[in-house]
Amino acid sequence: MSNAKRQHALINQSVQWLILDAAACPEPLWFARGAGLDTLSLFRQQDEELADSGPWLIAVEGEPGAIDVCLQKDPLGHASLWIASSLGQKPLADVLRSRVYARLPGGETTRFRWYDPRVLSPYVEDLPPLRRDEFLAPFDLLIHADLNPYQHPYQYQFWQRNEAGDSFVRRHLSFMEEI
């Protein structure tokens, strides 16, 4: 499978940001830092020592090299969420950071790996529609790898607002022509 087709499909959807799970695939973060791209850790300051192994928001709009590195180093897409948002970098990072930390019924705080497509996909699919729309609200679109790349190796899952703009729907983003 060609990274060029996946890269073209992502660029055509105008992805602006990569949410990267650096614990699963750190190389795109290293590339982004070396290239001087905007990067923000989604961990709170008290978890700063864990930041290099946590979620990162990386600017990829107009940066095909960064997209290509991520596609090469994370071929199954289990460390990558591709998004577009009308929010600026700091407000977007603040909203996303708040989702990393969840309060348990006993009052303890834990980390929620929503930025892992293997966690996000079943979580979002199982949410009631109103709660799903609230969760996806900061995004104009959210794209992640299909959880079964062996059954669907030429498509990503693609969440976007419906035409009325009042709810999110899931579609498939194909990056190979049907035969």
C-alpha cells in the first residue's frame, strides 16, 4: 500500500493537526520538533516527566513531510488521529487536555487514552448521539485508521458533521480506487 495515496487522502480532507500517541510511535514527534513544527503535549504540567510518552498535538497543515513520516512509522495508524478544527492551537489543546483526565466515581483522577484509535473508536460508537456530538464538538473532522486494517486496508474512519451541522456521522475515507 502506498503512503502517497493515504497522504493524498488526508491532505484532500484539509487535516490541520495530528494527535499522536508518542508512547506507541515517537518518531513523528521527533521529526516535528526537528522541523520546528508547533507541538503541544496534552498531558498536564504535573505529568510533564511523562510527556514524551503521552499524547501530542502536532501542526501538520501544509507539512506533507510530517504526514509522510507518521504514515511510515505508524503504518497501522494505531498512534494517530488526524483532525481539523476551527479552534486555535491553545484552545484546542486545552479542550483535548481536559479529556485526558477523567474523574472516577470515588473522586480519584485517572488518564483516559481517548487519543488511541483502538480506545476512541468503540468509545465514540457506543456513546448516545448527543453525548457523541458533545465529545466530537471541538473537531470539524476526525480521521483515524480502521481498527481492522487487514479487512479494510484502504480506508480510514472519518467523523464529520452532517450537512445540517447539528450531528456527527461516520463515513469511510477511501484512499484506493475500488476495483
